[in-house]
Amino acid sequence: SSDVCSSDLQNWATLTESAALLVNVVADAQTRAQAGVITQQQYRDSQNDLAQVRRQVIDAKLQYASSLAALQLAVGAVEAGDGAKAETLAALFRSLPSR
């Protein structure tokens, strides 16, 4: 479980780095499009690539948070403000409707 959490954290970090690099690529593409070196469609494609990676960053962050919560629950490190036990919280969570 900690291996999964570590993997999710690494995935999130890698995607965050990729998004930061793509910001520069998009800025360069904008300059090139304004100069007529590339088409507006190519510029929009670079913006779309950045948007997709940013969505993947959000997904990876949520996956990491989910894995971390599962790990904390598994080791009994979850504490609720109302003093509920981890087992009670787990049962409540499992009873939530799924989509």
C-alpha cells in the first residue's frame, strides 16, 4: 500500500514537472504563431496538450490523496473530529453510493 502511495506521488510530481515545461512550449508556440512560423491550429494544439497534462496533474493529485487516505486507514492513523474509530469511518465510507 505504501508502494502504491509512493508511485502515485511520483506520478503526480512527474506530471507537475511536465506541465511546467509545457507552459514554456505554449509560450514559444504563441510567439511562433504570431510570427507566422506555425499555424494557429498548431498553437491551439499546444494549448490543448497543456490543458490535458494539467487535467492529468489533478487526476494524479486526487489519486495520491486517495492512496494516502487508504494507507492511513489501513494503519489506523485516521482520526475524525468527532472521535469516531477508523473502523466506523470505513464502514460509513463503504456505504456511500457509488457512481
